[in-house]
Amino acid sequence: MTLKDFPKEQLQIILSQYHLIEHMKPEDAKFVTSDHIPAHLHLITLLDLTGFMERFDYNAWAEIQGWDKIISPETLLAADFETLRKLITTHIRTDKFVQGHWDNLLINGYIIRFLARLQELYSETYSQS
């Protein structure tokens, strides 16, 4: 699937989280109550609801790619749309088994770099429309 094949409105919903996550303070990242879900956790829900997360054998894919490549900022910066989907799906699924993985991605700037790369691909695709 290419970015053009994915519903533009769904991409806009995902990208709407960029500025919320970009300006998060450490205290904003804590889950306190169901009335206050931090933006980076809400992003997981949006990625699922929009269909951005991909159904595939992420364990096998991660093994082939190598974890160093999956966590690498360089991989993220060069990723095409399909690779972005696989990367973020792998990280979200990993967080289910490695508690705190997603929070560490937030702290290390990986989530904001993911959104920045998605925004870059979106701008490249739709500025030519």
C-alpha cells in the first residue's frame, strides 16, 4: 500500500497529534485517569482505529530486519510509507510485551520523528496534487 492508497482524512487525524506530542512535558505523559489519556497513548488508539497499524507477522519481520535497524532513527528517516506502518506496528505490539517500550520511544524522540516522517511523506504526496 502506498500513502496515496490510504485515506487522506485518516492520515490527517493521525498527523493532528504531531503538535500535541511535540510539546509534551514529562508530566503530560503519565496516564492518570481515563479522562486524561496522554497524546502519545491516544496516538496508539488512532493508529488502530484509522487502520494505519498493519496486520502482519511483526516478530518474523523484526527478526529479518534486526532490532538495531527497527529502533534506528536512520531507518525511520528513510522509511517509505509501508515501512513506516511496519515499524510503528512493531513498536506498538512490542509494548504489549515489553512494558514501557512506547514511553521510551516518546522520551527518545522516536514517536515525534515517526510523525515528522509521516508528515514529510504526506506533504510530498499531496503538494503535488
